[in-house]
Amino acid sequence: MVTPGPQGTKPQERKLPTLRPNLQFNRGTPTPDGVPTWTIVDPVRTRYFQIEWPVYQMIQRWNAGTIEKLHAAMTKETTCQISMADVEDLVKFLYTNNLTEQSASGKHTDYQSQAQAGEHHWLMWLVHHYLFIKIPLVHPHDFLKATLPFVEPLYRTVTGWAFGALGLVGLILVGRQWDTFVSTFLYFFNWRGAILYSLSLGVVKVVHELGHAYTATRFGCRVPTMGVAFMVMMPVMYSDVTDSYRLTSKRKRLLIAAGGVIAELGLAALALFLWGFLPEGTLRSIAFIVATTSLAMSLVVNLNPLMRFDGYYVLADGLGLPNLQDRAFAFGQWRLRSLLFGRHSSPPEVVSARVQHTMVGYAWAIWLYRLILFTGIALMVYHYFFKALGIVLFLVEIVWFIAMPIYRELTVWWSSRTVYAASPRAWLSTACLAGIVVATLIPLHTSISVPAVLQASSYATIFSPTPGRLQQVLVHDGQVVKAGDPLVILENPSLEKEVRLAETKVAKWDYRLGRMAGYGQDRDQRQVIGESLRAGLAELTGLEAKRDNLTLKAPISGVVRDRADSLTAGRWIDQKVPIAYLVDNRQAEIESFVPVDELAYIEVGQLARFVPLDLTRPSIGARVTQIAEVDEREFTVPYLASVYGGDIPVRKDEKGRLKPEISVYRVRLSLDEAVPNPGQILPGHVQIEGQPSSVAKRAWDQVAATLVRESGF
């Protein structure tokens, strides 16, 4: 507690802390708005701090000794409009970042407390780092300086043109053999190939990091460490080139940030060129892997500005905005609060409107990207590990990386509620939010659209029960038949031979049974003869039934459709060839397949409307008549299967059967109106008027179903 001094006495002046003598102050590049900047270099901790012209002017007058004298000197000697609070903020900044000789209290224990505060329990450390862990391996600065003369020729303009020409020739060769290129056989099927594959990928990543490291060394920067990092358990190389912040040239910093991508693209150009000349084998496979991996990693991963890889640093240096991500987040939060609650605070820093819009757009884009990325990573780790650990890692990912940032922002909103309460914009946002919540709770009439086919209620496919030879065809396409009418007569010489042999056996046993009275040996074997006769009669009956089945009869009354054109007398057919289709034209029905998450909103009796895929045909009214109690294990309607262009995702098993990839239930519907030519199968979609349901209920049902499905260990 500070007690006031006697009336009229001068307040005690506050002494400025002594700056560390090993700090370096380097001229930096101007901001996008043209403001001069300087960089404070902390060589001991390899830390860099960008300051603008007013702060640099204060540090230039640090020998003023006290906060009050420094403020007076700035007011008298410069045009800067600064307040006493600005000087106090600078002092706090210097203390916080350990740029002074002593701590704020002057005790060395403050540094110990600061170090201990930065330490985490092993469990919290694991939560923070299990997705990304950096392991430094080497201190390459001396090696890079010693070998730089050997690499220097690669930085010449003629070398760049040479690699560009090689890449162009390689692209031409690949374009002429595109089908061969995309179907390149990879000779990595043995242990030797696997080792070569791993080494080739390792070489690509080493070349990438050396591209950064040599470029930084060439421009006079120090590369203290290189090592390996594990990003979602996947090893990637890294190099520490933060010393590039000392450079005043934006072009040099851009070249350092892009050095890895440039090196990798050069390697890809060389690999593409070599692929066109190498013979089939392991070397060509390596060239293919190096070319495609380098191009894919460079274009998709490294140049992505939404991740903190090369693309991020290229964007930050290109815009002239160091520490882009954190500064953009501050602007994004400020802009979001302004939109929701009105402007109650000034921007985080003074920049032009163009830079402000750029950082706000970048922040919102990276938030959306992180939401998608972290959700995907959470699902990946859930499925990658065994279920118990997968659930824990999934929850850690969702809570720590998605829920916690949202919670912290909501906490800021709540702490400022008294300020926001006076804003009409805040009340409008609250009303909109309440309206959205209410809208999600109101039951609405829903229409469920599912794939369906309109077909005859009764139909049959005619197959031969056994292989046979056509003897006579009794029907033609379009002929009306009744149940039991013969359609095709087949013959099977092998079966006829078996029938005659069975008749001979039956006759033999019957003869021996008849002579039993006068033949003693047969009397002694009467039980064996009787059993043999009964077995022979059973065999003969079965063979005769098979022979009778060679006369194919109509199982239903209807019209013959799609009779095979190849049905000519004397031709052999087997059981797999459909001979004809029988369709009952008197009545039609609709068969649809409803996903399990929509099944709860369908009941027998609900109205529906069938819309054919053929838009020249009119839609047809229908009504739900039957809902299957179990889902489809084997899909039997090929017209709707995805492998044949339908909407139901299915796959073929090893036996060629169609298996649904999702759980679907068969739902039958009757027609409310007559249909011309109901015998023709007509694919389409059926719109079923589902039960009223709110968005919130549907979301909860989906979540509950997922929890129930995944709860089994």
C-alpha cells in the first residue's frame, strides 16, 4: 500500500530497469503501412521481438533513468504521442520477456518461479504434445558453413534454369506416357524394396530441410538445431531457422521460408526426368515415389498457409506481418465481438483497413480449418488405437483443441456482459440466437427421400434347376401364361442314363424279391434285398423328379418378359443363365430402402409420392404398407446398387453378392392410382411424409445412436 506524502511534495520518480548488455537492436523491414520497425535479438535464448518506431525511440532514450524523465524526453524531443501508461507497458514487456538485467523484484528466485510455471505435469505435457513432439538431433551450423561452398553452385541462376528445363522435359515425357506413369508398378514388395522406399522418402525430407538450412546459412543466419518431429505419430524433419528474423530483407526471408519447397521441387523435376529414361524396376519406382511425394507434399502440405509449415511463413513474410497467426487471432476475436455486440473496444493494434481485413479473413479461415482438421484427427486417433484409449484420446482432442478455445471465448463474453448489455447489437444477436434455438426445438413436418423401384407385385425369374439341353421352347416374349403352364422342356442325357441305371437296379432287386420262395440264398438275404429295393426306389423317385423338373413350368400367372434370344433347340444351358422373366401385370408396388437413422420417422399408412428417374413419366401417389423388422444383409435390387449406378452404397463380396455398406431397411408401398404397364421396373425416389420432428431431436437421435453403436468393447 502506497501512502500519500506530505501536501506539496514531489512524487517519487520510478527508476527504469537496466537492459541486458548482450541484446542486439537490428533495423527491420517496414510494416505494410510503412511504419519503420526494429528487431530485438536475444542471442542467449534465440528469441526475437519486433518493435516499431515509438518503442525504439524510447529505448534510444533509456538513459533518462526514470519513467517520468523518459516520458518527458519523448514529449520534448520526438513527435510521438505517448502517455505515461505506454512507458509503463514497455517496462512490463521488458520484464516479462527477461530483457532486463534483474527481475521486477530484483530477486533471482523470480526466474526460478518463472521456469517452474512453465513446467507441466507429465500428463498435461502429454496432452499438449502427443500430437506434435519435436526431438532435436544435431547442431548443424558448423557443418553447414563448411559445406556451403559445395552447395553454392545450386543457387546460381543457370542452375535454376537447368532444373526448370529438366522438369519441363520430364512433364512432357510423363504426359506422353500418362497411363504408364499413373499405373507405375512399385517394386517394393520385399524387405529390400521396403528399405529403399523408406530411404527415398527420408532423402526427400532431408533435402527439404537442407534447402531451408543452407539458404539461411548463405544469408548469414545461424541454424542451431535440426531434428525430427512427430506429427500425429508421423515422423517429419524440421530445422530451426528462426534466426532469419534478424534479416532486414523481405526477399531473403521469403527465400529461406520457401527454400525447402524449392529444393523439393527441384528434386521432383530431376525424378520426373529420370523416370522417362529408367527401365522398369526398383530405380524407376524410386523416381516415381520421389517425384509424386515431392510434388504432393510441396503443393498440399508445405504450401498450406493454414498450417504452420512453409506456406505460413511465406505468407507472413510476404505480407510483412511477423507473428501473423497470433495477431490475426486477436483481430478475428475483436471483429467477431464487434459483429455480435457492437464496437466497445479499439482494434488490437493500429493497422490499415486492408491489413485488418486480411488478418480477420485469415483468422476465420484458420478457425474453420482447425475445426475440420482437429475433428478429423480426433476420429483418426479414435479408430487408430484400441477402443478404451481411442475414446480417451478422442475426448482429449475434442475438449482441449475445440471445446476449450470456445469456452475461453465465451468466458470473455460473459465477463463483459455488463458492457455488452447496453448495446442494441448485443440484444439483436441474443434474439437471433434465441430464435435459432427455438427453431431447432419446433417439430416440423419432414419429407424423407429414399431410393426406390416401382415393379410388379408378383414376378419370377425362370432358371434351369440343373444343367440341361433345350429340347423344346413353348413360349415367346410377351405371351400370357397361367401358373403351371409348361414354358421350356429340357433333356439331360446323363440324367436319362442315371434313370435307366436306377430302373435296372430296381428291377434286379424286385426280381430277387419275387424268386425268394424258391431260392434259399435270397431268403437268407431277404432283409438286405428289401432295404436295397427301398433305396433303389427312393433313388429312382428322386431322379424321375429331377427329370420332371426339366419341364420348366410357370410358378405364377403373368406375361413372359425378356425371354433369352439364344434359346434354340439342342443348346446346353446351366443354372446361372436366366431363361425368362414372368411378370404379373395386374398389380404393382414400390420397394424402397430407408437408412436406419430415418427409420424412426416412418410408420405404416404414411402418404408418399414416387418420382421416377425418367422425368417424362408422372409421379405416382403411394402409401406405406410394410416396414421390414431387420435390415438387409444381402442387397437384391441391383437397379439401386451403387456398383451399377444406384444410390445405395454396396460392395461385392468374394462370391459376387451385393452387401450394403450402411444399414438399410426394406419398406414396401402400395399405389394409390393405376399405373400403365406395371410390369416394367422403374427406378426412382420416393418422398415419404415422415412424422413431425425437430432438428434438435434428430441431432440427439443421431448422437444417441452413435454412442450406442460405439459403446460395445
